[in-house]
Amino acid sequence: MQLLSAYLKHHNTDTELVELIETLMVACKEIALQLREGALAGIHGTTDNTNVQGETQKKLDIISNDILKEVLLDNPLVRGVASEEEDDPVFGNPNGRFLVTFDPLDGSSNIDINVSVGTIFSILEVPEGDAADSVELFLQPGRRQVAAGYVLYGPSAVLSLTTGEGVNMFTLAHTGDFLLTREDVKIPNSTKEFAINMSNHRFWEPAMRNYVGDLLSGSEGPREKNYNMRWIASMVAEVHRVLTRGGIFTYPWDSRDPQKPGKLRLMYEGNPMSMLVEQAGGRSTTCYSDILDVDPQHIHQRVAVALGSSEEVETLMRYHRETPSVIQQ
Ligand code: FBP
């Protein structure tokens, strides 16, 4: 089995990008260790703080954020980082080539119950000609990502990575190395599995209610097949399932907060997961257009997300085209 860095070098990945990915993995290994200790390390529970989204911060959110920030900013290749847990970007070497955005611990409401969580990351290059440290450096559409991925901390720790040439998975071995365990991952085009938080049903758009209603009516309904549902409430785990065996995962717009386009964040959830899914032959959309084409206006911008098996995502988009929208554009 091939080591992560050997695999990337063998496939002629830019050597500085390989170095940056290795740095990211140093931080993720440390997070994996902290998670493994769990209650023994006294790291469960919440802090008295809320993040910029108004959510209570778990102790491990903060610990993971600090680990990633410290390790990344120590690498001179890094111009700056932006995180779910930081109000504003934090800058490092003024001559650094890369920008990294991350959700340090996605699905953190699952930590205390020992269910899978993960780190999601996106890598961009500093745009040419831009001199000053500013948030604008980061506000690039997802199509410009040079790499994206996540580390899922589950029964095993797994890195899913794309550098724009397909998706590969690497498992953390007891030696501390990430070893190639799945090469050129492909998402099946069709599926019988969906993932959505059904408790929000009454807040969805009519198109989403119709779509899910038709899934639930199974072989007797217009989709003419029986669907199964999964909901882990950890986007990393849901996307890992979709990459592994197909499916559709969606966190759509809902009317609880009509001004917000969705719950998930564009720059460190929607974009990196969309790059992975597209690179694995799937589709990723806001329900109306490709997430990777969204022009970001804010670093903590939210986005509606539907991703996975291409035929299923395209069917969902058709429901949205054919049903009048209630969202004020
Ligand atoms: P966090 O980044 O705050 O963990 O929120 C993201 C997330 O946990 C996703 O991983 C998951 O899909 C979703 O929120 C679940 O939210 P809810 O349980 O509120 O529907």
C-alpha cells in the first residue's frame, strides 16, 4: 500500500501542494489522537463561547481549530487560513502561496455520543497581483480550489482527497502514516438511498417536499422504486457514505431563517465537498445551480446543498425547475 506523499509525488502533484497536504495531515493526526482519548482527556462538553454563526462551541471545536491554525501558519507556504471557528481570516507568511479554509470539526454535536465527526478543508491559491492581507483573497468560487478533502474520524480515520484528478482515500495506519486504500473513487450514477433531516419537512420549499414525498411513496409512486433513508447529522460521514456507495445528501434552504440560503457553509463545507463529489463523477448543486460556480460574498456564507449520485441530483433539480420557488431572490 502506498504512502500518501509517495502516491501524490508519483502522480506528479505540485511539490508545494504535497508539502501543504502533509502539513494538514500532521494537524489531523493530532486531532484524531485527541478524539480517541475522548472523555479520558476531559475534552467533551461545551465552552461558554459561541462562534460567529451563534453556535455554542464544543471544547473539541476549539482544540481542533487551534491545532490546525497553529500547524498551518507555521508552514511558510500558507498566506492565511479561514475557519468556521474564527470570525475573520488569520494571516501567516505574506509571501505564502496558499490559502486554506476549514471546518475543524464538522458534526461536532456528535462528539459526546461517540459518533463520527471530521475535518473538512479547501485549498486555494493567492490570486495573482493581490498584495494586501484581506478577506477578499479568499472569496473565490469553488472551481478555483486546487485541492479539497476531509478526514473522517470514524472507526478508522480516513482521508478523502482530490487535487483535481479524481478522488482517492487513504486510511491512517497505526504507524501514523496515511496509506492508499481506495483509488479513483466513483459514485454510482443512480441510487436508492437519501439523507435529509426529515424534522425540517414543514420548512422546506414545495419542490423539496414533493421530491421527498415521491421518494417515500416508493415502488407505488412515480419513482417506482423503494428508497432507504440514512441521517447521521455529520456531513463528513454522509459524504463519505455517498462517495463509498452512492446516494443523495441534502441540506436545503428552509423557512426557519428565510434570509439564509441554507445551514451549511460555502467556503469550508459546500465547496470542498462539491469538488470531491464532482471529481468522483457525482453532482453537487444548490438545487438550482452548481455550488462550485457560486460567487462568494462572505467568508462564512451559507449555501443550500444537494449532492451525490448524478441521476438522483438531476432529478431533484428538475423538481426545483418545475415547481414555483418561494425563495425571495
Ligand atoms: P457544524 O459544522 O456546526 O457541526 O454543523 C454542520 C452539521 O453538523 C453537518 O455536519 C450536518 O449535516 C448538519 O449540521 C446537521 O444539522 P442538524 O442536526 O441541525 O440538522
